[in-house]
Amino acid sequence: MGIGFEYYILIGGIMLLSWLVSNQLKQKFAKYSKVQLRNGMSGKEVAEKMLSDNGIYDVEVISTAGRLTDHYNPKNRTVNLSEAVYNQRNAAAAAVAAHECGHAVQHATAYGWLQMRSQLVPIVSVTSNMSQWLIIGGLVLGGAAGLGLGWWVAVAGLAMMGFATLFSFITLPVEYDASNRALAWLKNKNIVTPEEYKGSEDALKWAARTYLVAAIGALASLLYWAFQVFGND
């Protein structure tokens, strides 16, 4: 059993699309990093105010190394802002800081999609790296030995890949909702001017598209391998 040429075309196409979206996101972030906030608030200050306005006082805002490494950690209840966001006072920093706090608000309000994603994390962290190897190994074993065992191994790998794909799609409403919460708060609390708001909104839209591309890629890969497993049965 060999990996078909169409698989390389599929993966190459997804990688190209992912690169294009990621590159556009970086350009948008660079562009809106030049739009300085009139209120002079830093990313850290924006995050702390959003948390306070939502009655959240047990979440700490900290700085983390790297670029575009911003995230919310529900385990230790921290909003982690990259160096380009934590100390900066621009529309891009405000957008990212508010978005990560959007996840903290989701956590505090027991947002359903976030809870579902959190439940899948332990499973996906274990299975995601081995699923494709199980599928390939199972198909090779089935083809070489002519036994049903190989097919079942491949099906097990496919099921593992299914969890990872499901995780990618559950991530979409989580990310879009966090952005919607962030933008609503930025606007309603007059944290940003109309011009600054447009920059924040555009930056978050492109950030969300990176997750959309990842989900599409995961589904495409799952469908390809499902065809290989069941199509050769």
C-alpha cells in the first residue's frame, strides 16, 4: 500500500492555504500595530480591565515569550500575552488581549463549546500524533498478511484522527465567540475609537481564519484516509 499522489496534492494545497492565511495575519498584525490607542492602554491593561468588567478577579495576566503565542490557560487561570501584546498600546494588541480574555469569560461562565473542547484535550493530546501511523501501519499489515487485524488497526487510527478533526471543529465556535465577546466589550466600553475598532475587528477575523483552515485541513485528511481504509475493504 502506498500513499497516493493525490494525498500529496491535498496536503500541499492545504499547506499553501495555511501559509497564505498565516502570512496575511502577520501582515494585518503588523499594520494594526501601528495604529496607536488614543487612551494609551497597554495590552496588559486592556486585559485586566476586561477581566475586571466581567467580574473575574482570579485570573492573572502574564507575559510570555515569542510572537503570536498568546493564549488563555484554564489550568492555572492565566491570560498569557506575547511580548508584542503585553506592553504595546495599539489596536492589534488590544484586540488580542481582549480575545484571550474572551476565553477567560467563557471559562467563568461555563461556555458549552469550551467545556466540550476541554474534555477532548486529554484524548487528542495522546492520539493525534499516532493516528496516521496506525492507519498506514494497519493498511500495510492488511495488505501484506491478508488478515482482518490490519484493517481493524487502521480503523482504530481513523477513529483517533476523527477525534482530532472533531476537536478542530469544536475549536471554531470557541474562537469566534471569544472574538465576538472581545469586540463587543471593546466597543461598548469605548476602549477603542471607531478607527481602532476596525483594525481590531480585521485582525481578529484573520486570526479566526487560521483555525478555519486547520479544521478544513483536518477534515480533508480524515476523508482521504477514510476512503483508503473503507475503499479498499
